[in-house]
Amino acid sequence: MLKQTTDRYQDIRDAVRALCAEFPDEYHRKIDEQRAYPEAFVDALTKAGWLAALIPQEYGGSGLGLTEASVIMEEINRSGGNSGACHGQMYNMGTLLRHGSDVQKRKYLPKIASGELRLQSMAVTEPSTGTDTTKIKTTALKRGDRYVINGQKVWISRVQHSDLMILLARTTPLSDVKKKSEGMSIFLVDLHQAIGSGLDVRPIPNMVNHETNELFFENLEIPADNLIGEEGQGFKYILDGLNAERTLIAAECIGDGHWFLDRVSKYVTERVVFGRPIGQNQGVQFPIAESYIEVEAANLMRWKACELFDAHQPCGPQANMAKYLAAKASWEAANACLQFHGGFGFANEYDVERKFRETRLYQVAPISTNLILSYVAEHVLGLPRSF
Ligand SMILES: Cc1cc2nc3c(=O)[nH]c(=O)nc-3n(C[C@H](O)[C@H](O)[C@H](O)COP(=O)(O)OP(=O)(O)OC[C@H]3O[C@@H](n4cnc5c(N)ncnc54)[C@H](O)[C@@H]3O)c2cc1C
């Protein structure tokens, strides 16, 4: 086959692929069917140090850039796995790294790097405010050496498989701040201490095998020392981390895109109907070729976002555009893959329907396609603001 392989970072790819090969399709299929957590897979990735890629060496990580980290996530998805089970461990710690105190960093980062502690969760979304984050209603009120948390969150992922969670809450009422983005703060919540002592976690059964939950806070007390950075600046800190999150998820979508393209190319070459391989029909070839073009185009924007991020340059437009293009391209590839598997695409044993569900998520979360378009329209093109 003449398929061009311009894969960069082949050494990382080979090593991650070798690890992923120990967890074949059957493993991920069974975990999906049981709606279980891929504990053994996440443990293996942690032990091999892959999830600590972005943690600086002084804290026990490997101190790699976003570029290398994105290759790790891409390879997990490209191998048939789903980084959604563990990608939080890779980027949530960035908030602590950039804005935490020295004491917090020394206390938590080495343990996150070794896998002793999981910081897999970040609680931002609320049921009544959705994407309009500055309207969040969860409050954190200072009482002596503690903050008391009340409110509700929704769609908070991996809480049942994490030790720590970053929480965004209002510390000053919206009516008392000059800018709506002010007056929110972020906290590190010790989930083992919190659950059952003011935090109630209710799982949300959903379309993907993605462990995600509703959270109810009722007078949850957390030590004031768990505030990250300055009180009132939390929204800015959360935004700081989003470019990394979006770029990594773009890479995951590119991994998915290649997985779909590899599977469908093989299938249409082997499947004979009307006396010839179905892939000989241009009606079958063209959507597959088109998807390949789109995945590769998205990949260019992903490298651009990584390059700017690693050079500490502004990369908001590129990170958002990479996520937009990659999520769209992987979804098109998923559609082509399902379509040309015919009825077999719907059979669990082909894994297409599982990956199809998994990749669909990325047009809604962690940010919807419309909100990216709105960001580009207003912040890149300077069009009038709509909200
Ligand atoms: C499986 C899963 C896991 C998640 N994990 C987490 C997590 O770990 N932590 C967390 O904090 N959140 C998480 N989320 C939440 C996710 O980030 C939100 O669902 C997403 O940002 C969309 O917000 P919403 O669901 O409130 O939709 P809404 O804000 O209600 O919007 C619904 C739709 O309306 C459209 N829309 C809304 N406003 C506008 C506008 N102004 N202009 C144009 N279109 C608009 C968009 O298309 C959007 O998709 C998760 C969600 C899912 C489904």
C-alpha cells in the first residue's frame, strides 16, 4: 500500500503501540459491554510513565512537551483504546503546575507522576448554566481555615476512579464583581474525604462507556489550603488549561480517524459483492479518500497548536481549530467506516459501533462545535459578540 506515513515521534509511537497491543480489541470491547473501567490498561499506561509525560522531571515526570503528549493520546485511540478513560490525568495537573503553590506542587505532583494519586477529574459544568460558565451557582464560602461548598455539578468524569478533583466555584457573587469572569476560584478536592461528607456522587448512564457523574455539594468543608492560586482568579486558571485539553483531544480524534480509515480500507478491499471488492466502486472509495484528506488536514493544525503551545506562544485559535477539524474529520471517518461495513458495522464484534459512539462525543464535549465557531468568529475575526 502506498499510504504515506509521515508519522513523527516514531520511537514514542512504537513504545505506546507495543503497550496497547497487550490490550487488544476484545479487551476494550468487553470493558465497554460491561460498562467497566479499563483499570489494567490505565495502570499499565501509568506504570510505563506515559500519563506523567507533561509533569516536569523535578516532580518525577518525564518533562515532555504537549507535542509528545499528543502523540501518546493519538496512539492510544489509534490502537483501538479510548484515552477518555485517562486523559484527565495528563492535563488536569497542568492547572496545579501553573497556578499551585510550591507546597501544593511538592505535595501532589510526585504522587501524580508515580500514579499513587490520580487527578483525573475537573468539575466545571453545572446543570442550570451549561456552557455559560460565569453563571455557575456552586459557591465556596470562607469560614475560618475552611471553605464551605454548596451547589451542583453535572457530567463530571472519572470521579469514581480519581483521588483528587479540581473544582470551580463562586467565591464572590456575580452581582458583586466588575467582570463576570471574576470572583470564581479553583480548589483541590480530596475525593475520599469528600464523598459521603458533603459530596454525593450519582453516576449518569450514557451512550459511551464514559464514567461521568452528577455531583451534589451540601456544606462540604475543605481546608482553605486547598485553594489553588489567588481567590477570584479561578476562571482564568481554568481557561489557561483548555488549550492543552483541546489539542490533546484533537490528537485523540486523529487517532480515531486513522483507526476508522485503517479498518474500513481493509474491509472494503476484502469484502466481495457483485463479484468484486466493494472498495473498487468509486462510490465507496471517495468518502474514504475524502475522510483521509480531512484527517490529515486536521493533523496539520494539531501540529501547529502543539508547536505554539510548546514555544509558550498564544495558541487559542489553533487549539480550538485543531479540535474542531479533528472532531469533524474523525466523525466523517466513523460514518464512512460504519457505512461500508454494511450490517456488520452494527455488530459489536467489529468494534466500529463502539468507536463510532466514542468519537461522536467530541463534537459536544469538552466544548461544543458551535462554541468553537463562536470563539473564532468573535475572538479571531472580531465579529460582534453574541453573549
Ligand atoms: C460524556 C461527557 C463527559 C463530560 N465530562 C465533563 C467533565 O469532566 N467536567 C466538566 O466540567 N464537564 C464535562 N462535560 C460537560 C461538557 O463540557 C458539556 O456538556 C459541554 O460543554 C456542553 O455544555 P452543555 O451540555 O451544558 O450544553 P449547553 O450549554 O446546554 O448547550 C447545548 C448545545 O447548544 C448549543 N449552544 C449553546 N449555547 C450556544 C451559543 N451561544 N451559540 C450557539 N450554540 C450554542 C451548542 O451546540 C451546545 O452543544 C462532559 C460532557 C459529557 C457528555
